[in-house]
Amino acid sequence: MKKRTTLLIEALVLAILAFAGLAHAGDWTCTGSLKDITVDNLRVPQGATCTLLGTYVKGTINVGTNATLLASNVWVIGNVQSENAAQVEVLSGSTVGGNIQIKQGGGAHIASVRIKGDLQFEENRGSLNANNNIIGGNLQAFKNMGGLSITENTIDANLQCKENWPAPTGGDNIVKGNKEDQCAHLNYPSLPVTEGDFADTTWATYSVAKMKISRVGASSDAKTSTVTFNPDYSFSLLETDLTGTYNYTGTWALIKKGKKLSLDLDAVGRTELVRMWTNWLGQVALEEGDTISGIEFALDKLTISQPSIPKGTLTPKRATLGAKGWVSATGNGQPMVKGFSYISKVSYQYKR
């Protein structure tokens, strides 16, 4: 009886081991964490999060809708593919034998990876980063909307960027093929930032602004713009929206040993800002079917951030203008005095 029981236990153990070996083969659905095992193909299902550490994938990794992949030190013989994913991160020590394709999703971070094929970003909404990768094919970025940084990559083929908004930033990339369109400048080496890099230059910029009036509501707008830095350390930012064309003027300077850009509106620039607010508030009232007159703004606070300037691209980071104060007017025949806040985030795109 004891011998029969022992044989039964041994048979059961062998069956479990056999089943475990089969489970590691074939397609694997990942909804948690996997370490140093080998699988054929791996799928991250809709809405799931999969963390891989040292995993060997003999086929392809496919990341589903609203899913998240966090992979480090992995080896993938085939492709890493995602469509409508929430986040894809392939990080240090990883090797991908095919392509990494990130399409129509959220954000992605691809860093310190050896990619034998292409790295592709297409129509994504979130922040994208490609840093310190070795890419055997092309790096391609088309129609992405959340911002893209491309830094210190070695690319055997081409670096191609089109219709991204905002335009990609970065630098220190080694590109053996062609550098095209929005990424034509991203192989510049790191150089000290000087005032000569900005004096007498005009930049394409893009601003997203929002005004909020207490107990009334909020309105937002996005618009293209240009900013010109003059040799006499004055600047002008020109933009046009549905309510008119505005030219904000002031002074500029490099500070922190050229690491940051400082901007300050002059009296004319502040007056122009108030004129824009007045026209904007009138347009909002018109769209709501209200009548408003006698609009006056009283400014309590106005701040402009000091964006850093990466040496690799010499393109300032996003600058933020914030304001708070009071607005008085007659609305629908009734006097009102309300607090207001305004914020505008200006992204520098490229030199024109």
C-alpha cells in the first residue's frame, strides 16, 4: 500500500511538471509578473498590466487595448507590437530581434534597448521617449500628439519624423542614413548655449490656454504662434485666434549659465494680454447668448516660468504663463466682479 501511494505521488509530480513545461510553451497570456521563463508568443490582454523581467520570448509580444507592458532585460526574437495600449515600456538590457511598433496608444518609453529592426511611433496621444537605443533599422515617428523625445540613439538606417505635434525634441543621435523633416536637426552634438543661438531667430510655437472665472465657468483654446528673439534682447510673440491677432512684447535673457531662458512682458505686452482676455470673454458671452459690456481686468499676479534649454537641441522646454486677478463687467444688465485665473503653456517647435 505504501509503495502504491509512493508511485501515485511520483506519477502526480511528473504530471504536474509536464503540465508546467507545456504551460511555458505556446502562447502565454500575461496579467501579472513573469521573470526568467521561456514562452513562444506573449499577449497582454485588454486593460491588463504585465511586468517582464528577464523573460525570453521566442515569438512576438502583443499588447492589447488599454493594456500596459513594463519590460526590462527581456529577449524577444520577434516583434513588440501594441495598438491602443495605455503604456509600453521596454527598458535596459533588452533585445528585440524584430520591430517595436507603438500605434494609436498612450505613452511609451524605449530606453537602452538593442532593436534589430525598426522603432515606430504612430498616432499616439501620450508622452513618448526613445533614449540610448541601438537600432538596426529606422526610427519613424508619424502623427503623434503627446510630445516625443529622441536622444542619444544610434540608428543604422533613417530617422524620419512627420506631422508630430509638438515636434520631436532631443539630440546627440548618431544617424547613418537620412535625417528627415521634423527630425533633421536631432543629431546635433551637445554644445554650450549662447545668446547668439537665440538672437535674431524666429521659432514656430504652439500654445494651449485656459481661462477660468469664478462662478461663471472656464474656456480653453489652442493656437499656433511664433516668437522672435531680437538682438537687443527684446522679443515678440505673435498669435492669431478667432478674436483677433495679438503681439505680446517683452525682454529675454539667458540665465543659469545658459541653462534657462528668462522672459518678461513689458507694459505694451501686458496691455496686449489684457486686450486678448477682454475679446475672449466677449466671444464666450456671445457664444452663450449673453450680453456683456464694460469689461475691465485688474491683475494681481503674473508669472512666466523659466524653461530649461537642452544642449543637444537648443530648443527651450515648454514655458508657462500664469495670471490671477479680478474682472468687472456688466453682464445681462447686472454688474459683476469675479476672480479669474489664466494659464497658457507655450511649446517651442523649431526655428523657422
